[in-house]
Amino acid sequence: MASGDPAASAAFVRRYQARVFGLAMTIVDTPAIAEEVAQEAFVRAWKHAAAYDPRRGRVATWLLAITRNAAIDAVRVRRDRPIDPADAVILLDRDGAPPGPGFEDAEELREALAALPEVQRRPIVLAVYYGLPLAEIAQIENVPVGTAKTRLRRGLIRLRAGLGVSDE
Amino acid sequence: MSDAPGCAHAREQLPELAAGVATGEERGTALRHVAGCPDCRRELDAYARTVDDLLLLAPEIEPPAGFESTVLARIAPDADGPTPRPAPRRRPGAAWRRWSLRVASLGAAAALAAGTVWWQTAPDRHLAQGYKRTLNVAHGSYLTAGALTVSSSTWGTGYGQRAGTVFGYQGDPSWLLITVEYAPVAGRYGVIVVTDDGAEHRVGHIRVGADGGTYGTVVKVPIQTISSVELTRSDAPTLTAHLKY
């Protein structure tokens, strides 16, 4: 994308725009704002393309992490809209479209996430999608911070175990 | 699994670290350990990949018509892209607009006051008006901003991560406003202004907590001569913002 080749730029945007906009919509839940967030994500990706390290993951997850950060910025500004983790959980649990070529393992992750107890899944969604600190997660979940922390930790450990990732 | 000292404690923190919810102290302690422990670093990478991959689960939704051309137009000035639109001055992005409007909520009085200025928030509907008022009343000529990022990897992960924003206002007086949303280590950071001639000017300290921090100060050097602003702490990565585009 950083090549400066217009055709390559267009192809890049076309390839990932549905993913980027979909994630932005999942987090901000307003089409106009999601569109602005998605645009901002591509612009940031363009400007920081040199920071992308292929050894650390595929370009889609890098781009989606940028999108998530831009969306979190937007959500923080809109304090009028309370965060409802149920929105995202429903989307994550739904029988959605297949993840597409090259992302088959994402379906495995979706199954692992769906298999988690809800009390572990919600803190993960709140942290990973909305970027909330533990104190806010605990407040939303109406549990002590230590409990929220334990649930998140156990959930992530189970997710990894569900994916067959070992410690070795 | 490694039995290196500190591994057990650090590994307990890795899921929170990867999810970005570890508190400042925990994050600092764990990162210091991970920086010197390849086993734990691999473990953290594995958690981080799992967390990143979770973002792939959001549904794909086609954006509205015109999205692609708008994006290409926005990146074209930097990329010599395909759009025939003449390249304007750097178009402020959403984040810039948002933050610059927030800055405006400081109000003209704060901008003109001698000494330190502090961050305030205000309802969005008042912000645009406040922005104009600030520039008009303060006879300001220049408002700029730069992303604050983790600029050294000495202490482990986080390099390149967005940490906040630095705003510079050229007026009478001129000031800097620093907002930190994320720092690998919480605590007190020295604020250093680096000017074009390479000179370093210490302009105070910012306290960064688990929820970030904000610091504002009047500066004597012209804003246009500032090349970067650094937040430094002996046991943490330096956070740097470049104000020149």
C-alpha cells in the first residue's frame, strides 16, 4: 500500500474496506461515524505503512487493529452512547458470513469464543473491541475489578487452549 | 516453559497485557520481564495474536458508495495517488478535527493565561465555536498537532503504538497541550521540547496514570520551530510527537 501505485492502493482499499467498515460499525454502531472511522483507518494505515511488520501478523489484523483504535477514539468522544457489549456479542455469535479465503482459522476462533461462558466472553469483547479498562469493565458487569480481571484472564487462556495453542 | 525468575508472575499478567487492560504498574513490571525473557515474549506474542485475530470476527459490511474514492482522495496528497483533485494542504483527519475542537474548549481565557493551561472537555456542540473564539481572541496564527507514539523499544513491546496527541498553539502566549491516552509505564514523565536547531528545552512534567494524563504549558520558543516533543522517564520507553508534517 505504501508503494504509491494508485492501482495497488485502490486494490488494497477494495480488498479490505468491507472488513474495516464492518469492524467500525460493530464498535461505533452508527453508519456515518463508522464511515469516517473506516476512512481514518485507511489513512492511518497509509501513513504508517512502514510500521507494518509481516512477522507480527497478517496485514488484515494490522489494519483492523488500526481500525479498532480509531473506532475507540470515536466512541470515547461520544459519551452519550452507552456501550452495550451485547451488540458485539450478538454479532460475534451470529451465523455470519464465512470468514473468506485465508481466514478459515478465524472460524475456529469464533467457535472457541462462542464456547466460552458469557461472563468470560463479555469482558474479552469489552476489552478487545471497545478498549475499556478493567475498572470500566467491572462497572458494566457489576462485579469487583478482581473478578473482571479473573474472568478476562481465564477466558483468554481458554480461547488459546481452544485453538490448540500450547505453551511450548 | 521457562523457569526464569519472574516468569510465573509475568505469565499471570500476559493475558491482560495482550488485551491492553493491564494497569500501568502491572504493565511496566511485566514488560520489563518480557523484554529479557524470550519464552515469555513468545507467550505474549501468542496471546497478542489471539487478541488481534478476534477482530477478524466482526462481520464484513460493504461501506456506502463512494467510500473507496474518498479514501483514495484522502491518501492521494501523500501518495501521488490517482485522484485528479489538487493536493490541498494536509487535510485534517477525523482525529485531528476532534482533538483540535477539544483543544478549543480550553477557551480563549485559558489560552491567554500566563503559566500552565489545563485540559477541559465540553459538549461537542460548543467546540467549533470555542475553536474560532480561541483563535480570534488570542490573535493566534497557528495551531498544529502531532501524534504521540512510543518511540523506543528498549523496554519491550509497544513500539510505534499510539500514545496520545500533542497540540501546539502559536499565539500570545504560545502553548503546548499534551494528552496521553496510553503509556507502557505509568508515572511522572519529563517533557522535553526539541527545536529545529537540536536544542532541548525542558518544559515541565506530566503525570500519567492508568487512565492517561494531560499537561499544558506556555512555551517561549515559537511553535513553528518545534520539531518534536518528547516524554521521557528513566524506566520507560520515550513517547515522541513530531509536530512537523
